[in-house]
Amino acid sequence: MSISRNSPNDGSDPQSSAEKLWPAPIAGDPISFIAQIPGSKSLTNRELVLSALASSPSRIRRPLFSRDTNLMVDALRAIGTRIEEVDGDGLFGPDLLVTPGELHGGSIDCGLAGTVMRFVPPVAALGLGPANFDGDPGARVRPMRTVINALRALGVDVADDGRGALPFTVHGTGSVSGGTITIDASASSQFVSGLVLSAPRFDNGLDLIHDGPSLPSLPHIDMTIQSVAGRGGVITQIGDSRWRIDPGALSGADVTIEPDLSNAAPFLAAAALTEGSVTIMGWPTTTTQVGDMFPSIIERMGAHIQIDGDALTATGTGRLRGIDIDLSSCGELTPTVAGLAALADSPSTLRGVAHLRGHETNRLAALAAEITGLGGNAVETEDGLVISPAKLHGGVWRSYADHRMATTGALVGLLVPGVEVEGIASTTKTLPEFVELWTAMLGRSGRTTTTMEVPLG
């Protein structure tokens, strides 16, 4: 079915993040660019939670400083954790020194951060006193029933209005007994991760079973398991849908956060679009980040990928093919892939991402609406999108307060004159320096070739 431009119905005002329209710069020449990308949001927020639950202080090096990570820091501080900025290596700003404290109640603003609204409630259940959770208007329609029901199944008192969404209050009693529970995490792998992160601190650990039609973003669960294991947690995984977490102390740690590979994706995609070259420094040899899958995706679409030590380079070849791909394991890359597909020379089918309807906005409806609004041909399916070649024209690209929608608008604007992105400030959610880095990639005018390294932070 076709999707109208008013179809994303996520409870948010799509214009709420807009101070003004941002004219997306055009790439008049092939890009030549070398960049450092700040730390992973997913890893930063997991390590913050584990540091708050640890038995000794931790140091987090090269953390991401963005809206989502700032919300996590504020949330953990609100319930008793001491988090201080200390001198770092100067590349990405300060490090974070995290000292665990006695957990207690407090007021927590989740913003639009899924990691905050899904990771922190189990932590708050270990504290003493009421913890009140709320967030942006768009956050109040994101699925939370699984978290609420899981905590209740563990004996935690959670007060809400019956919608299974924000706002709600977790009445912590100082401990959680743990035990065996079954959840449906089809809407988000964060439901599993949030429970696994806190489970070592439950009196009896946790035997967690997923029972549902699908489980998206398995690499994010792998990331959680590796992070917990790095702190001394003992987890036994049974198949893809059961996890046994032993009770026990979590240790403090000195950890360095990898660059955010999903945030690197639009820049690598820019090379594929413009027959240019973009190099991302610090690319890890092994990682659990789903952004590590993006180079192979654009290689299938026609780009050339080269790795030299920790430098990964994408080069456009002058051909951008459509793609038929299951993105269930890396759903957050869907907006960037969709932006490329809208400019490819053959049709694309993006599958396995029905859960994106519960992200910052209904991303499937939003992508279909905005691509179609610029003259493209994008049809929403049961679990994804079908995008066919069409000549695009300028116009307003709405972000719906969603950082990945905003970066996709910038990507499309590289080749389509007259694209204006509404709500470009939403990129502060995970990459506050996005506009600075994007315009540096294109030169001040947006029409010159430039080679430069941009340390951010």
C-alpha cells in the first residue's frame, strides 16, 4: 500500500524539533574525506549502566557525549550514581569516572532514548524508593509494556496508567528476587538487554525466555552479553531465545568506547553516491556493533571497500544498484539504506524490519512518506519497504524528531537539489557534530572536494 505524507502516527509533532529548515548541501564533485567518529551510543550507555551497578569505580574512555548519553548520565545520577568528567586523551573530550552509590528513587527524563527508558527501570528496581519515568511526547507511544510486565513478574511494584507506556513509576524496595520469566521482545531487543544488564544484581539471578514471533537486532543482545561478561557476569545462552544470568558482583572497569559505526554509515554512503572516497579511522577489527555490517551492504550496492589497519575506506564506483536484503539484525541502518535505494538504478526490497514502527518514529511510514514526497516511489510492506527508481525533486524532508531520518534527508540532498531538512537538530541524539562534519566533508560551499580529518568531541 502507498503511504501518505501524514502517515507516521507516533504521538509526536513532526515539526516539534524544527527551529528552521536546513538546506542540505549538494555534492558537486566526488568527495574525498577522512574522519574520526565519536564513540558508540549503544556501548556508552551499556557501560554506564554496568558501572552504576558495579562494586567499584569505573573509567569510561572516549564516551559519546550526545543527548541520549547525557540523558543516561542524568538518569543514573538521579538514582544515586556519582558520575564525573575527568581529563581524557583530548580527541573526543573528557572521560567519565563512575562511582557506584546506594541506589534510591528519583525523577528520570528519558527524552526519546530507548536505552534510558528500557535499561534504567530494572536498575531503579534495585534502589529504595519511587523512581518516576517520563519523556518526550514521542516517547509516550514507544512500546514499554514488556518492561513493565517483566518487572511485575519479578515482584516489582510498577504504577502506570494501563497503556503500557511512559509515564510510569517503579517502586524499588532495595532488591529484586529474580527467577524465571518469559517475555515477548519482538518489538525491541532492548527489552532483553535491559533485563540482562541488571540481572547479576538480582538475588537469584535471572532465567529469561523470549517467546514471540521474532527477535530483532540480535547483535545488540550479543553486545550486552559481552559487556556484562567483561564485568565478570556469568551468562549462559541457550539458543537465540533464552539466557540464564547467575547472581554475583559486577566489577569496575577501565573501558574504551569504540567509534559509533552506525553514525559512520551516512558518510560511507556519501562516498557511494558521489563516486568519492570516505575513510573512517579507528574502525575496530572485531565488534558487536551492527554498523559493522554497513560496508558489506554498500559493497553489494556497488561501492568498493578497502581496510588498511584501522582505516576503512568506501569508494564510489559510478554504479549504485538496488538491493534485496533482510535487515532484521541491523534495523537501525534501514534509513541510510533506504536513502541509497531511493537513488539507485534498480528496485530495492528491505525486509525484516517491522519493529521499526516502534522506534523514535514509525520509521517505515516516515521513510515511505518522505521519499514519496520528493517524487520517489516507496511502498511500505508488512515488514519493510519496496523502493523503485524514480526521479526525485527538491522539497522539505521531515525528520519527525528522529536523528536517522534527519541524516537520511542530508544523504538524499547530496544529489537532489533543493532538499531542506526539517529538524536537523535531532542529530544531537547520537551525533551532535553531524552538521559540522557533514559540511566539512563537502567544503564550506558544499560544492568543493575536500580532504581533512575532523576530530570531534
